[in-house]
Amino acid sequence: MASPAAAHNPVDESVAIEKERRLIEQMRALGSLLVAFSGGADSAYLAWAAHQALGDSALAVTALSASYSRHDREQAEACARAAGFRHELICTQEFDNPLYVANNADRCYHCKDELFDRMEALARERNFRAIAYGINADDTHDFRPGHRAAHEHKILAPLLDAGLAKREIRLLSRRAGLPTWDRPASACLSSRVPYGTAVTPELLEKIERAEAALRELGFRQFRVRAHGELARIELAQEELSRGLDPAAAREIAARLKALGFAFVTLDLEGYRQGSLNSLLKIESRRDR
């Protein structure tokens, strides 16, 4: 569902199409390309555009680890099949890095550093000339340490270079027939854990099962944030009233408690990306 702001500020389709033309033209000049592909709207569109530009000289690469849910893997594989672009899976070992497991504010840096190390090795092995990832023009307004790793590894950012914003990417994805055009925003399972709390495969498995339970109940856009024994659920605004229904709330609580959470709470502010980053802002104010 479009937000009120989006309704008053519709995307200029002709401008977006021109950006797409330049995007494909610039990628064609690369000769060959690896694309970091999580299965979300941005990386799916980038993988599709790379295929339009380079055909089989483009390869979408998805990293598997405990932080990547089975649901996201299924979505990524289905998208690649539907869109017809080349797709391979690789394994990353970020959980071998104690700096990642510690889950400090720079966790995403260590994750992306590991990912790009693996992709660089693959590029050397297969003679790919460049690597790209799906940062868009809107992403520069949020706290994303992974971008620093991309800069250090000299990873290309074609969507950002083309000036493509999220709503333009969704519009162009819909025109291209991509199933991800309206897919809710997704992020790794570690993003559900407050900074400073160690991330472990066991904890992430618990969170993944909790989110699978919400999906089975018909919810579409949500997060389960794990605060020790407490599960804090964020639902999209349009789904919040259903979550507050007493019968639904009892069912949600029962399912998550069966997974090992002692307390289950519904966040009245609803779903918002990067909500745990607000704790960084509070700590920064305290430091000052």
C-alpha cells in the first residue's frame, strides 16, 4: 500500500526509465559482473538489469550463513528462476569472526567484509571484471556500516550511481515483471538482535522460527526483535490492528512462547527499518 507521501509525490516514470537506460548502458561497458544478490527488491532489480546488459556474463551471488533465513533463500531462488538470470550460492563464515559475533554497531561492516572477500575470490577464479551491490539513493540516509566495506573493496554501486531511489526501483521492477517489485524490506536475522548482545546461530534460529510463525498467521511486513527473554514484535501499520486483536494476540504469544521466549510484546510504533539504530542515537546523546 502506498503511503500518503507517495500518493502526493508520484514517481516520474519517464525519468525512471531514462535512469534504467543509463544503468544498463553503464553495466554493459563492464564486460562481466558479479552481483551481490540477497533476494530483496534492490538486489533483484540490479541482478535483472545486469542480465539485460551482459547476459550470461553477469552472475548473481547469494551468501548462505546462519544470518540468512531459509525463507529469504527460497525467495531469492524463485526470483532468479522467474527472471531467468544466472544465480549461484556461496557460503560465508562471518560467525568465525569474533568481531561479528560481538554484535557491536559495526557488525554489518564485518559481514560485508566477509562477503566481498568471498566474492573477490570468486571473481578471480571465474575472471569476472567487477563486483556490484544494491545500495540505492535512499540508503545513504541511514546508518549502514556495510557501505564502508564496499568502499574499501572497491565494490560498484550502479543503482546509486544512476540516482535510483527505492520507489523508482519498485516501479521499474514491476515493469520488468519481477516478483520482488512489492516485496517487503528484508534484512539479515542478526539485525533483530540489539547491539552488544552476541549473535549466535542458535539465537538466530529461534528468531527465524518466530518470524515463520507470524508468516503462517498471515502477517506480511514484520520483525521479531529479541531482547533476551522478551520478543518485541513490530508489525506494519496496516497490520497492527489485527495484531492487537485479543484472539490474534493470544495466538502470537502462544506460538512464540513455545519457541522459548518468556515474554511477547507488540511494539505500538509498528514496523520501521533499523529501529535498533535508535539506541545508538540515545547512547550518542548520553556520551555528549
